[in-house]
Amino acid sequence: MFVQAAGSGVPELVFVHGLACDHGDWAAQVAEFGARQAVLACDLRGHGRTPGRAADGSIETLGADVAQLVTARGLREPILVGHSLGCRVVLEAYVRAPARVAGLVLVDGSRLGDEDPAQAEAAMRAAIDFVGFPAFAEAFFGAMFLRPGADAARVVARAKRLPGELGATLFAAMARWDAARMDAALDAVQVPLMLIQTTTLSRERKRVALKAGESSAWIDLVRRRVPGARVEVIAGVGHFPQLEVPAQVNALLASFVGSLAEF
């Protein structure tokens, strides 16, 4: 696993990117927090500088990798920060090593499946196979930004470069994990948890920006399963707030880090 590391001191921040993304999405956070504490931004299997195969495409495998990273680096008070797919990965990592994690931050998460896990997986795979992964990725990732720009173009182009079989496998794996394991993973959380939410998915899985104070099925689920979870909605922003409004994300992360001292 490729890991970009900066800074020293606790609590350590471990940043986990989304599907078809890489550690570079956290550049603004690494620069901000690496000046005063230990920061790690990893590339999951098959992404960025970390090799991987379609056979590696499960949330369980990726979560085990992050849990192993925490253990192997001897992190003492890590806060796991996940974006999109990374929300599932850090929850899975927490379930595997709960005593080693001090806090969780989920950035614009969602739930893709809540029916029978096998059906959820098959339906997602069929939707991708119908149009092919590059076309699916272009439409899906293009809708993640509210307006065109350099970040949007870069994210879409990067997503289309992900090997199609790995991308399709991971999307289907997300739907299966959401249906099979998400409830139990949230129920298991016994550390401070913060949501930074900017969008929601409609019934047609269209990306919709949230308004200030607005809730969503995902937010409601987390509040129900993790009493006391902190929810922060950033209005008028797309799916990549760490790129689009890094100062706001950094301020929320700094506040969360500070609150852990009181926990």
C-alpha cells in the first residue's frame, strides 16, 4: 500500500479516498494538518500507486488493509477519515480494530443497497455492464460536481482510467456491503463520529446537493444507529468537498480533533 505520510503527533489522521480516486484528493488536508500532527493518506488496492486486481475488490479486503496499516504503523490515537467508498472502508477497518481507533469522520457517504445483499450486488453489476464501465463512470462521476471545472474534468478522466472490471466489481461490492454489513458496522461504533455531508442520492441515484439543515436517508440512518453522531451539512457543494471547499472541511476536522480531547 502506498502511503503519503507527513507530520508527527497525536491524534493521527488517516485519510481514505473514494472509488476511482487516490491519496491526492486529500492534498489540502495533508498540507493543513501535517504541520501539527501525524497525517497519512493511502492509496487503496488498484488505485493510485497501489497495485490491485478485481479479485481484491471488496470492502472487507480494503477495510482489512486500513486496519493493518493502523496496526503496522503503531498509531496510537488514529482518526479514520473516509470519503464516499472510503466511508465503508473506514467503518470496516474500525470493526476489525475498534480498540485502536479514536474517532471516525465520514465525508459525503451514502447507502447504495438495503435489500437482499445478493440482489443489490447483482442489480448494480447489471446496471454497469449494460452501458460499460467507462460510460457509467463518465455519467456517474460527472454528476458529482455542481458545475464544470478543472477538478470535475480531472476526476472524471481518472475514473474512466480505472480498469473496468475492478470498477464494476467495487461498485457492486459497495451495494452488497451496504445491504449486508452497514447496519451492524454503524451499530458497533463506540467512538466519536462526524458526518460531513454535501449531497444525497435520489431514488434514481442522481446526485443532489443538500441545503443547510436538510437531512437525508443516509443522515437519518447514521443518527438512528449512532446516537450522538455529529452531523455537519455544507450546502451548495458537490460530492468532493475536500477539493471544492477545503477550508470548510479543514475547519470541521480541526473542530472534531479538538473535541476528542474532551471525550
